Amino acid sequence: MSEMISRSMDEKMPLRIRMGIRFHLMMCSLCRNYKKQLWIIHRAVEKLDRMENFHDKPMRLPDQVREKLKDLFKDHE
Amino acid sequence: MPADEASTLSPPTTWVDTYGDYLYGFAFYRVQDEELARELVQETLMAALKAKDSFAGRGSEKTWLTGILKHKIIDSLRRKYRDAMFEDQDLDERKIHDSFDHNGRWKTGPAQWASNPEHLLEQKAFLDIIRKCLHELPERSAHALSLRELEGESTQTICKVLNVTATNCWVILHRARFLMRECIETNWLQ
């Protein structure tokens, strides 16, 4: 069931299976929690992206890389 | 008519300072590897330099550069998984099976993380845990998840990029989510 809940997030399952999942969810609060958690994870991962909160430390391109790139660009001008 | 800043590109030498850190973070978040992310930024800016005449002026240059980076990320992942022989650690179903009893029921089931999920998404501590758990995923799981959840790629595309069968693709995604949720619950509810 947990695999089907996950898979239902990735593609449209046949109606019969979707009904089976829905019926199970009506009766199983643990699976309901699971599904909600997967949804929260999806929202949170997207939110971090929108906030540009990519790492636990600020992302800074090392100076070495910056200088190398700037030099390469100067050559192309 | 307002000045249209999007119609012409700023000088390439300014791209590094204006967008370098952002592109680095964007790439890192998706590939979860600092060295690879640095390479991808360099590839992206070099490609953008060569392609600058093709910038049509629709949309911002940030979006344009990000678009090039997204392609570079996918190409890089495709190369990586085409050539590598991968341990099937992220296909290992044992950890998932251990979570269920012989009747297929949850042993210790998923708890409620919060009565109000929206409020949860506002909490820095929670988001920090999400980021940490994403970083701790097996590499291929993290890549599968970012392709699916961030880029919205179809499972068909993901299978091709990861060079796996459709079935394994679903298993990889399932396990990625399963591990994420377990990690988050452990860290959040302690």
C-alpha cells in the first residue's frame, strides 16, 4: 500500500486501484498520515527551492572558480 | 514604455558575480554534491557565453541561465548512470519491509507531524530537517527525488536518466520518500 501511495504521486493509476487506495485510506489512519507526510515533503522540498535555501551554509562559489571563469570570459570579449 | 531590462543580456563578466552563487546553490540542491555543482556552474556559464546570441529576450537572463543549468544537470546525470554499475542499495527493500508486520500493517506507524501542515512549512527547524534528510539520502534516491519533485519530470524520463527499468524507478522513488519520511519523523518528533 505504501508503494502504491507513493506511485500514485507519480502517475495516474487505473481507476480500480485508485478506488482501492481511497477505500483503504478511509479506514487506515496510519496510511493517511503517511500520505499526508509525502505531500508535506513535496511542499517542503519545493519551498526550500523557492526560498533558495539550498544548503545549511550559504552557497558561495569559491574564489578560484570565480576568477577562472572571469578570465575565460575576458578572453571571449 | 518602461525600459526592458530583459531584452539584452548584461555583460558576461558580470554573470559570475550576479548569478554564480545562485546557480551553484541551485545545482547543489539537485545533485547534492559540491564538486559536481561547481563543474555544472562552469559548464553552464561557458555554454551561455557561446549561446548568448540566441538569448531571445523573453524572460529574464536568470531564467535563461537556469534553463541551461537544468539541461546540464540532466545530461550529467545521464552520463553518470549510463556508465556506472550501481549497487542496488537503494533498491534494498529490507528496511521498508521491516516497517510492516506479516499482515502488511504498519508496526510503528507514521505519526501526525502537526495538526496544521501549513504551519509546519513555516518553521525553520522543520525545513532545516527536510534539507538535512535530503542530503542524507543515497545518491540515486536523491537524484530521482529532485528530478521528480523539483523538476516534475515524468517517471519515463527519470527511468531513462537513471538507466533503470520502470519498476526499479518506482521502487527508487518509493524508497526515497520512505527514507525521507523516516528521517524527518525521527528528527522532528524527538
